[in-house]
Amino acid sequence: MFDRRGPTFFELARQALSSTEKGYDLLAPKFEYTPFRTPDDLLVQVAPHIGPVDDALDVACGTGAGVRMLKPLAKRITGVDMSAGMLEEAERLCAEAPGVAELRFVQGDARDMPFEDAFDVAVTFGANGHILPADEPAFFGSIYKALKPGGRFLLLTHANPGPLHPFWWAARGFNAAMHVRNAVIDPPFVMFYLTMTWPMVREPLEAAGFEVEARHGLFTFPYTGGILVVATKPA
């Protein structure tokens, strides 16, 4: 599951006992070697649905896997993340990646980004589990504001597997543990599974003003359950 160059159990425990921002600062140097990083063989299957475009935004960009996928497709790319450590790694790794796009990295809260009518496309490959349901209106509203009229927001998700699936129980158990951790330790660490699943994510996206389409059957094994949600800001 973890590359030998990835974090140890104790490093992961230290991360989990920190705040979300500090935890990812700690994890940043080894994040590329964890299963939390979106795989390249999934990202390349998303790429044909994106560009070419002039201006692209990667929300919760982490160490820049999405930015590196976007680099040959866009003229200018902005990556936003709350963790300075993750952005430092992203800047280093993306500078070496193929493509000639102009890159900019901004530390900030994805729920309140300082952009308006600025991007042709926005993507996120790392935000799902870090946005609480109560914060989804602010999150999707911030992305909607950042997009140009006619701009698109691409979100990777899947259907909720339901209580007959083993992953449903594993995810619920993990989420319960995180709720307990956050009830007794401050500041909280926000990381939950089974968030922004389809079709539940449609409602908050439409409430933000998006026209929403779900594209099924795009991905090869082992990602065949993946759903690409394309949310368009009306022109």
C-alpha cells in the first residue's frame, strides 16, 4: 500500500494528531509515495476531457499531480492549497514536468479563494474528503466565482457503495474514528470518506449555480466505478 519511501506509521500518527494544515505540511515531503496521491494512470484518463484551455485552476492541488497533468493543456495554471509544505513540493515537482504553462501557486482556503471570472476550467483531485458537508456551499460557490462564464469544474467521484459493500463499513468506521478524534483533540483534522459522492453532490453544485452532468464508464480497471462530474457555469 505504501512505498518504502513513504511515511512511517508514527509519521502518519503525528500527522493525524495535528491540524489539517500542519498535518499536510508534515506529510508533504513523502506525499508522492502514499496512496492518497491521485494516480497518474487515472489523471491521464481525465486529461482528454479538459483542454486545451487558456487558464486552469487546481483546487487543493497538493504536491501538484493535477497541475502536472494540466501543464501540456493550459497556457496558465494556478494551484491552490492550504498547506505551505505541499505547495513547496508542488512548485519543485511541477517545474520539472513537461509543458510550457506559466505556473502560480497560492496558499489559501478553497472555500474562499481570491479569484473572480478568471479560469476556463477548474479541477480538484484532493479536496473531496477535506470539505465538510456544511462547507460545501462555500466551496462550490468559491469555485463558481473563480470560473469565467462558460467555464467548467471537473470533479472525480463515485457512487455511494451502500451498506452491503465492505468499503462502506470501512469508510464509516474511519469516519467515526475521525469524529471521535476531533471531539477530543483540537484543532481538528478534517479527512472523511464517502463525501461528494454521486448523485448527492449534484444538489450543492446546482445550488451554487452550476449546470451539472455526470459522465459514467470513462475509466479503465481498477477505476471503472469512477464518475467524472462536469459542472458548467452558464455563459
